[in-house]
Amino acid sequence: MGAATNQLNSAPRRDVPLGNVPHGNVPRLRRGFSSVLAMMYLMLFAALALGFYAQTTLSSQISDAERKSFEAQVTAEAGMEFIRFQLSAVNVAEGPTAFTQLHTQLKAQLEGTPNLGARTVAYAPANGASPASITIPSTGYIAAGPSGGGFRAVISDASPNLDVKVYAAVRDGVSRRAIGVQFKRVSKPYALIGIQGMTVSGNAVTDSYDSSTGDPTKPGRYDLLAAKNGGSIGSNGNISIKENARVMGDVTYGRTSLLTVDPTAHVSGTAAPLTTNMSFPSVTLPPAGTYTALGDVNNTTGTQNLPGGTYVIDNLILGGTARIVWQGPVKLYIRYSYNVSNNCSITTFENKPANRQLYFLPTCATASWTGTNVCVGDLYAPDTAFTVAGSVEKMGRIIAKTITNSSSGGMHYDEALPPAYGVASFAPIADSYVEIKP
């Protein structure tokens, strides 16, 4: 028995396939492998979860940063538009005091307004290589929306241009953007300016064109088919647009004044009060020895061919069939009176309004222009009450103390004219936009 038992126990062992092992008899090796596998899956899922959380958090942070950066960019763009509007409203004369004039006018436009509150428009004079500059506002930022974003502007003197930089920041103070644009002097875009008041009536009409691209054989190089809606009118006082008058452009009137437009009249553009009054200096005579004094000029017949130059006329009367042919650019200074009527004809050199400039001295209180004639020129009369009637046609511009215009011939503003008497506002220079370091 003992021998048989020993023999049995010493017989070779045969492993039974696992699939045939009864439940509860699985070897320990199999059970350990399952546990390791489960732990590996748990670790993998945990790693994936952590990765997903990290990716979601990173994406959220990037999205927030991009949103704030975009908000800062939009704020900077809004700030530049704000400054562009303010610079378009100024009236700055040429000369060494132009930049200080700009500071004075911007102070008048902005200080005490909700945009600045108690803050000011700061001025820093030139210092060595640093040009004079204007900072808006003097401290902090101008709010640009409910999100807490704001902007500030620095305008530097780059005579005759301006170097404008706008700096923007959003509410975290970290997201910042800045842009820069160059501005140049530009003419006021008005066909008619009656500084103290204006009446446009009858079948009067205003529009605009550009003589630099017009047909040189036509009066003033004006072509009705190429006319544009830039025939704006403006005044610091009241404006009345009556009967069938048509203003193909904008209308701006005094801040405390009235605009009256008859139901049968028409304004193609916007009508709004000025943000700041327009200002134009009185005419002064050029230095002695730089002009030719003609005394009184009274012509009703015949033709005169005259060279270009600078002339001073005491009393100018042109009527009948008188004809004047200017053979070069001319500047005329009118001392006492101006009366043009009937069918007289005035030919301007090269048919460009800029080549015939008329300046009315303060001693010329009134001026009248009637008949069926055509005028090509730029008339500047800030101390003169001007009356335009009949069917006369004007290519150029009229700036006067007051204007009463009932002419059916049309007032056509030439967009190529330089600033009137050196008085200009500012507009952006194309392609000068750059992003700069905040």
C-alpha cells in the first residue's frame, strides 16, 4: 500500500486545460493578471481625463486671451475713429502756431464732455528730438464700452502732417493693442459756407466734382454726368433751405441755431449741428511791392487778356458783354465793392478754380453776383455779405460772412481746391495705418 501510494504520487503530473478547471480553482497567476490589466485601464482612463481637462483649460485660456486681444483691437480702432472725427472738425490755419491752434481747438471740443469728464487735453512742447504732442485724455483712458475697455491718443507734430497713435487696453490691463495713422491737412468739403448764416432758395442746387480728373475743355472742368454728392453747405448760424432748392451733400449749422427745410426742398446727405464753430480769419493785403494796384475796374464791353499775378482792385464792376481772359494763375484782392452781372465772361487759366482766387477785405461789406455768367474760381469773403441770383453757375467755392443764394445755375464744389486761406482740418493718409507696440 505504501509502495503503491508512493508510486502514484511520483507519477508525472498532467496539467488540465484552464477551460476545464472548475470555478474557484483558477490558478493565482490568472487572477493577478486580471488585476494588473484593470489597473492599467484605470490609469489610461485617468490619463485621458487629465489630458482632456488640460486641453479644455488651455483652450479656454487661449480663447479668453484671443477675445481680450480682439476687444483691445476693436477698442483701438474705435479710438482712432473718435480722433478722426475730432480732427475733421477743427479749423487750423497754416503757420508756426498751427499745432498750438490744434491743441486749443481740441480742448474746446472735448473738455467738459462726458468722454473726458474732469480730465483735460494735455500739451507737451517740443523737447530736443521729441516733437510737440497732444495727449487725449491727460490721464487714464476714454471708456469705449460696458466691458471696461478704453483708449488714449497721442498726437505728435509732424508738420505739415500729424502723427496719431491710439493705445487701447481692456479691463484686465494686460491685453493691449496700439495703432498709428498719419493725418494730412485737407480742405473743408463745402460748396458754400455762410459763417453767420445762409439762405438757399428757388431752384438753387449744389454738388461736387474733381477738377484734377475733369475735361480741360469744359468750364471749370465740370461735367454734370460725373457730379458727386459733395456739395455740402455749412454755417455757424441759421440755415434755411427753401422752395425747390437741392443740396447734394450734407448740411451743418450752428450748435444753438436752427435748420429750416421746406417740404419741397431736398438734402441728399445728413443734417446736424456743428461740434465746434467754424473760424476763418479776415483777409489782409499782401506785402507792399508784391501786387499790382488796379484801382477801380469797370467793364461792360470788350475783351481783355491779362497776365497772371496778384492784383488789388478797389471797386470791381463787370457786366454787359465784357470778357476777361486770364493767361496765368491770379489772386485778386477786393477792397470796397464787387458787382458782376449780365452776360459777362471770365476765362480762368487752365479752367481750374484754384487758378483764380478772390479775397475780399473787411472793407468790402457787400458783394452781388447775378446774370447768366459762369464763374470758375475760389471766393473767400469772411467779412462780406454775399448775394447770388439769376442763373449764374459757379465752379469752385464761396466762403462769406453770409450767403443768400437763389441762382438756378448750380454751385459746384471743386474737391481739388486747397484749404481756403490756409485754414484746414485733417484727414487720414491712405495706406499709413500700422500696428505699433502698446
